[in-house]
Amino acid sequence: MADKLNITETLSNYIVSDQASRLPAPVVERAKIHILDTLGAMISGSDLKPGKVAVDFVRSQGGPAQATVVATDLRTSAMLAALANAMTAHADETDDAHFPTVTHPGSVILPASLGIAEMRHRSGRELINAVVLGYDVMCRINKAFDRAWMGKRGLHAGSLCAIFGAAAAASRLLGANALQVRHALALAGSQASGINTWRQDPEHIDKALCFSGAPARNGVSAA
């Protein structure tokens, strides 16, 4: 039993490892493109209804001025900033997409990372490392799930799995140790959510929340 596979422990050790920060130059350059692309999506999405609803909600909640809501004059908690920035990022479908898993990693991972990086005064390189890590974890966990099985039961696999990428990125930026990351992943699992009712919302608000807002916010909350 001692050598029984423990996937969560293995993943947690990787999230905090030096290996996760040893990125090839082409990956770093590609990450910069995705970060800029997602920031552009946040700016354009802030003028659309899903973005406006999210920003108005976050503004009404107050909170400590830890992080910036992009394209606004608003600073709030890192968790609420993640919610608003994620929903603006996915408000008009101009954010990036990972077609093998039918997900939008940028609109989850960057919002979760930005707020923590700003709050903790992390460097640009640390932000890039966390974003790449979040993409990696989010997409690999999505690939491990049976999306068709979940879809038949009304569950949205992309939303349910994305939270783990957000939690990984946020944990890395918070400087968590391996045990703390394991706890964060467990708390992320407890908060994982997402059902396919977003398909019935013609205003795209539920989709922006399901695909991006909820996993980004909950991932930060878990971390």
C-alpha cells in the first residue's frame, strides 16, 4: 500500500516545484501572446452586458483594494476581481480556446493569476510561470474527464475542471507549499460547479459565469 499511486500528491509536488518554472523560450513567448490576448478580451468585454453585470455586482460588494478590475476604476479583493475579469474576458468570445477540451483557459487562468500577482507584488516572470502552470493543469484535468458522460447528465466539464487550474496558478503565486496546495485542490473540488443551463441564456451572462467567472473566483477562494 505504501507505493499506491497518489495523484493529488504528485500534482501538488509538481505545482510547487522548480520544474514548473523551467519554461522553454517558445512557451514563454506564446504565454505572453495569450496574456495580451486575454487582456484585450477583458477590455472589449467590459462594454458588453455580461461584463457590465459582473463589474456592477463586484462594485456593490466592496472589499479590500487588493486587485484591479481591468478597464475600470475599480479595485477590490483578489477573489472578486477574478470574478469580474473572468466574465469580461469571456463576454464576447474573443478569448482563446483549447479545442481538444472545448475550454477557454485564458479567461479563467489569467484573471485568477492577475489579482494574486498584484496583491503579492509578483514579478512578470512569476505571473507567466503561474499562467502556464494553470493552463497545463486545467487542460490536463479536462482531458482526463469523460465530457460526453458528464454532458448527458447536465454537467459542464469545462467549468468543473477549470477551477483546478485556477487554484494551481493562484497557489503558486501565493507561495504555497505542497501540503497547502493539496488542501487548495481539495477545496477547489468542493467548490467545483457548472451545469449546461448556460445554453438557455441568450444574453451570454450565464455562459461567462459558468465557463470563466465561477472557476476563476472559486479557484482563488480555494487557494
